[in-house]
Amino acid sequence: MADSTPVNSQITDAVTQTNVKVVAEAPAQAMAALYQVASHSAGLSLQNAVHSQQALNQISSAVISKAVTMILSVGDKAA
């Protein structure tokens, strides 16, 4: 290439090195983003599991309470 550009060769070298650095770091940054998204989705699924378990515990408490009330009221009806 002829030296007809008015840009200093040090500037073009710096830009070229910066471009190479960015291209070289792109796969690592993509994997880091993937790992971050995967861990976030795993955390959300665990939160959903805990929420579902708490909701089922509340329902089971209500069912047990009603069942005990019905069992205890059987003796009152028989007498």
C-alpha cells in the first residue's frame, strides 16, 4: 500500500490493535453474558418452586383445618 494517506501510521496501528482486541474479547464476553442469563433463569425457577411450595402449604393447612373441624363435629351430630 502506498504511503499516500494523510493519517499517521501510529494512529492506524492503534486503531487496528483496538479492533483486534475487541474481536478477540467478543467470545469471552458472549459466554459471560450466557452464563449470567443462565444463572438468572435458574434462580427464577427456584423462586417459582419456593412460591409454589408455599402456596401448597397454605392450601394444605386450610384443608387440614376443615378436615379436623368436620371430624370433631361428627361426635356432636351423633349425640
